Amino acid sequence: MEQPEDGLRVDGAVARGPEIEIVVDGLSVRAFEGESVAAALLANGRRTLRTTARRGEPRGMYCGIGTCFDCVMTIDGRPNVRACQTPVRAGMRVDSQRGDGTWRLEP
């Protein structure tokens, strides 16, 4: 098995969907169709997905099955979306969530 360039992905052992790009906190991030937002961010070296409301402590993926809500992020303007349960799609906008998150109102 060939070692991936970034050292975090296992290429060749798993059939992946097409490569796409998502936008995370304003930066373009490589992802593959079929993986979750949390998996794409972990594969890109990102461990912190949100900070807590009271103390601003970092939180990342914990259970990975949608039970704990530690991985909630703001996805396409909608706060409190579980990143471990949300599949990536091309052009998706993902933002780190601070506290309880805020809704972005469209004009």
C-alpha cells in the first residue's frame, strides 16, 4: 500500500468517491464524496471542530456515531449540525462553531 502524501489518508486500500473541495472557515479543503465532514477534517489534520459556550474549550469528534454532539458545526449557515453524520458535497461551507452557534439570516 502506498503511503499518502500528507501521511493521514490511506490511499489505495479503500475505494473513494471523486475528490471534491469544501470551504472550511474560509479555506478550501480537499475531501472525497462519501465521507463525513468530520472524517474529511480529521484527514486534513483538523482536530478542533467547535468551542464550548461557557469556557471556550475545544471539542472535536468523540463518538463518531451522532450520539454525543461534540462535533457540531455550522454547515451552510445552519448551526448545531453533527459533522460526523453529514456527508460532504462539493462547495459546502463549514464553519467552526463557537458556543451554541448563531443563525445567519438571509436578506
